[in-house]
Amino acid sequence: MAAALVPYDINLGRDQNPVGRWDWWAIRAGAGNAYLALPQYDGDRRLVTASTVPRRKADLGPLGPLECYGGPRGLLDFDGMRQRAGRSYDALLDAWNELSAVHPPALPLTDFLARHEADPESYSPEQAREDHLAQPLVQDVAQRAVAGDPHFGMSLLVNDPVAYFAQEHEESRLWSVRCAVPGFALVTLDGAWTDARTEGEGRWEQANRYLDNLDAEVVVLDVLCHS
């Protein structure tokens, strides 16, 4: 893994690496979005888990049932990961709809920022964000996110939950399923890096097809790259 990723080290060479993508990386995943093992391989020592990697080489935390950080392709349940992503998206939408039913309708952040732009001297962007967050529906989501609600993450607050849930959900759900296995980026066996910024239609389909068609013995690992 280190050899495959080293060409994309931001600090590689005298000047900043023009193809750099990370400044540190680690084998890491969170419960609920880690790789899934096929049930018949549960506990297989070839899977990368907290119990199969020596602590001196990695600091891996425990995951949920059938979850792992990677392993031979033939032991991994990619279809199960896609189904899990679809269920998670549906549960998130249901949770939002339940909250929307008990709170007054909320306005997106852009409405408050438009008020600032119309009167910048008396209405600051900080006040706009504060007023947006103070709406009962947004405040409920924020409190649940801080409390560790399984449906609402902190990223929703950064991206404005009102605007997020106002979008077309069929396409968003499809996107969640498509990126469930390849994640943000994929490094192929020949060393090529492709990620969500890659231009061209069909990027997710190509990544999924590539992973699905790997030889059963090829080891696939879930890596967090920081940049």
C-alpha cells in the first residue's frame, strides 16, 4: 500500500508534488461505512481487522458485524455495501421527514445570506448564519448531530441541511450507492489515481466495474488520505 501511494505524496521531491494528493494516510474506516465481508468468511484471518493486524503496525479500532478494513476481493461483499448505502440514505431521508413534520418549515442559508447582501451594513453574514441555525428544524438537526445521532452527521450542518434535503433525492441516493465501494478515490493495480474530481461521465461506473472484476486474491484496503 505504501508503495502504491508514495507517488501521490504532496511533499515528494524538492517542490510540492504536482500530482500530490495526500500528506498522510492510514488504514481507517468508521462503523457503518467499512468494507463488508461475505458471511461465510466472517472471522477469516485474511481480513484486515483490529485483531489481525499487529498493534505495532496499525492502530485500528473495532468495527461492527462482518465489517473490516479490507482483504482479498473474493472475501468482500461489495453488493452488500451498496445495499447498506441505499438503506442508510433511506433512513436519513425518513429521519429528516419525521423532524420536518413536527417543526415549522425552515429556510435555506442562501435566503439569509441574500438578506445580508441586500443590507450588508446592518445585517452581517455572521448574523445570517446564526439566524439560519436558530430555526427549530435546523437547531434540532444540529443538536442531534452533536449528540452523535446515527442519521445526522456534522457534515450536514456545514453543507446546510435545508438545502441538502431540498434536492432531488433519486439522484442523490443513486450517487450514495455508486460511491459506497470506491469511496472518494481509487488507486488501481497499475498505480493510477482517480477520484471524485475526475472529469467525464461514468467515473463511478468504471470504478465499480474495475473493483467488481478484480481477481479474487487481490487485496483491497480502505485508506484515509489527508490533504
